[in-house]
Amino acid sequence: MKNNIFRKIGHGISLPFVALSILTKVKSSKNKANRYELNPEDFDKVLRYDIVYKLCKKALFFFNVDLEVRGLKNLIQRPMFIVPNHKSNLDPIIMIKILYELKGYPFFNFVAKKETLEDKWISGCVRLIDSVFIDRNNLRDAIRVINDEIKLLKENTVCCFLEGSRIEGDEIGEFKSAGLEPAYKTLVPIVPVVIYGTDKALSDNDEHKLKYKKVVVEFLEPIKHNQYINESKEYFAKKLHSKIAKKYSEIKDELTSEKDK
């Protein structure tokens, strides 16, 4: 109990300094992203990812996220197509932290909405880690995005939120089956991921910021190409949805039960 009190006090005292550091690093990430796009050869990949990783760590500390990661043994040390559910802007931040800390695994990229390029907080970061941007209002752009993902999957892992946008509450939104095309083309393992607890973690309430937010991320068993290649993308997307929704519900019940004790 005392440890929790001291931890809460320490977090409260450091919060303004962390916020200032985040503002500084966000601005720096934009400048570095601009320079990287002009002169890619001047920026080492490890350096770029390290910049983003450190900013993500600070953001999770700022929002007081208590992160529990499960199922890392299910990850494979070669390119994968990672499919998490999507509840919050914290989801990619959490995934970046987890994936960067893995040693001996490929680098990773994200599929992001084109609108993120206009976001003052994350535009620098998403560019530094070579994200693929999709214009949801331009159907023809989907072909370009798929081809970009296929190229990346030759060496890197790709993380794609198949719901397309954040879904509030405990429901898991419909999975867009077209988003599975890169995996079908490259035959890489597909890894479903459940993220639970991020939907309420970005509260603007100062008191809420001081409370720890339990977030559980669980990597489910990888699905090899011979387990999905003979199924239609539409049918397989529904199976993925069902698998993730089931585990999401189980985690919710588990954490609710812990609170009631």
C-alpha cells in the first residue's frame, strides 16, 4: 500500500517535467522526420526507431499505464503480419514499445491513416518508422498500400489495425478483409493480438492521470499460411475477429473479477 502511495506521489511530481520532455521530443521528431525524408542515408534505422521508442515510453509513463504483456512466446523471429484490435491512440504507442524491446526480431512498420500526417503529436514518429499511409477516401490508393506492405513483409513485420478506426466500448469492430491481402500474397504468419484497457487511458482529467491504468496485451498463437490460404479473406477475417473478441472478453472478465475481490 505504501509503495503505491509513494509511486503515485512520485508520478505526480514528475508529471510536469515529463510533459515538457514529451513536447520537446515531439518537436524534435518532426524536425528529424523532415530531414530524414530529404536525406534518408543520413539516418540510421536503429537511431530512428530509438527516437520513437523513447518518446513512446515517456507517453506511457505520462498516462500512467501499467502494461502487462502476455504470449511473447508466440512471436516468430521472422516477418509477421500482426493484427491487433483498436480502442485508443495508445494502441500503436504500446505496440511500438513492445516490438522495439524484442531482441533478434525483424524491424516493424505500421499501416496508418493518412490523417496521422496532420497530427501534431505523432506525425514525426510515424514517418520516422516508415509507416504506410492509406487514404480511406481513395479506393485506388488501396492497391498502392498493399504493394508497399508486400515489399515491407519481405524483411519486416507489419502491424495493421483491421478495424480501420478506433471502436469505443467493449465491442470489437468489423475486420476489413481487404487488409489481409498482403499476408495472403506473402504467406507470412498472421499473429492476432488483443489489447485491453486503453479505451479510457487518455482521459484529460488530472486526477485520472494519477491513477494507474491496467493495460493487457496478449499475443495469440500465430496462424501459419497453410491454415488460412485456402479460406477466403472474408471468412478468415471473421474467424480472426471471433478469436480476438473471445480473448478480449476473457481478459475483461478476469480483470473485473480481480477488482471485485
